[in-house]
Amino acid sequence: MKKIITTCLTAFIVLTLFTVSCKKISYSDVGESISLQKNLIGNWKLDSIIQVDQTAVDKGFPANVQKLNITSLFSYNTVSVKFTDGGTGNAGTFAFTNPGNAPLFVAPTGNFSFFDNGGSERLKLAGTSRTDSIDFAKAYRVSDNKLSLRYNRAFFTGSKKVFVYYDFNFSRN
């Protein structure tokens, strides 16, 4: 009798697992694709700028030493930028508006273009006196109305070593 109950229970479990595993699972839509080029065009207001000390991160220092929100230390809340499409979809012009004279680390106006840096998409900002390479800190969909750019400060001793970087977080104006 015990053997019959065990056999019936085992058959029931196997049949239940077989039935459940054959159900069709429906997934939600993935959503719109992410296009860094399409997302960049427009007017952007700087919401925050976070300074990250890469050496402190590498050495495992406390979080309050690793990152510092410097938005309120300077007048970054008045900074905005406009990116205009040049017609090719991957180049155009940019212009920062900086009424509070907050340090920007990049040229205030000039041309921008996209380039591939060994797998990651980067932004080249070329002003009249300087050219800077900017990374995308995060990728957002166009509908998110957000933009995160990262400016790396580094020194070279045979190879590039980033010692501090700044994450510029914008929202669409």
C-alpha cells in the first residue's frame, strides 16, 4: 500500500511539473530602442554634478569620501546646454549657457561628433581652443528625458590613469 501511494504521489508531482513547465510565458514589450545620437539633440538643464575620486574608490574608502555632489558648491543649477543636429545624425554644434560662471571643464561652444572608443560610444566636444572627449555615464531612452555625461580627469605615466571624474546629470528643458 505504501508503495502504491509513493508511486501515485511521484506520478502526480511529475505530471504537475510537466504541465506547469509547458505553459507559454508572455513577456512585456522591450520598448523603444536607445539612440545616443537621437537623445542628445535638444536643450538640457544641468540637474546635478557628482565628483568621484577614483583613487578613493579603488582603495575602498568610505562612500562619503568617494563621491561629492558639487552642484550647490558652485552655481551649476544655472547651467544649460543646447545640442543642435548638423544634419548627419552624428555631428552638430553645442553651446553651454553658464550665467553663474561655474567651472565647466569643457569648451563653452563648438562642434560635437560621436566616435567609437573600442566598443563604447563617446562624444567629442571641439571648441576653438580645446577638444574634449566625454563618455556617456548612462544610456537613457529618448522618452526618459535624461542625459548623463562623464568627464574624466587623468594623468599619463605610460598609460592613462583616471584619478577623478565628474558625472553631469541633465534633464530635457
